Amino acid sequence: PIWLVKTRMQLQLRRAQQSHSTIPPYRNMFDAFSTIVREEGGWKALYKGAGPALLLTSHGGVQFVVYEYLRKHPSWFQWSSHGTSDDVSASTKTVWLRLEQSAGYLTMGALAKM
């Protein structure tokens, strides 16, 4: 209901500028709530468009589930072995491992968004 009132209040200025409307503008949030309830069919009128709005947010739920699955199964983003040669220092291996993990998390986020 708050988003409906916010949108209506934002659009009332545009409506007033485009045409000389006889509908008086809302004075404040409370006036908008009471006018919508009184003139457009009761409390149900405040929930106009709630169904489509919920459908538009469903992608976030899917993205979260996919990201969590990928995060719990990290073996897919370990690209290569770092070799077992003794000439590579431990600090170089640590830096490379951190870089690989961070790139893996970025990749997981991108895949989850797709």
C-alpha cells in the first residue's frame, strides 16, 4: 500500500502538468490513503498491482538459491592445479589461492544472475 500511494503522489504532478485535471491533488500521505480507500473500493484498492509486483521480485529468490548452491559446491571453480614444484614459495601459492577463490566467487555471482 505504501508503494501505491508513493507512486500515485509522484504521478499526480505529471498528470496535473499534462492536462488540466479536475481531480484535486493529494495533500499528504494520509489524504492519499483515505481517498484511495474511500473512492476506489475500500482496503482492497490499496493492493492494486501487488500480484505483478511479486512476480517481478521472484528472480531474487531464484538467484539466491542458485548462488547458495554454487557456494556450497565450490569444486567447479577450481580451475587448475598450482603445480608441485618446490621453487614456488608458500606466499605465492597463498596469493594465487586467494585470487582464484575471489574470481570463483565473482563467477558464482555472475552465474547466479544468469
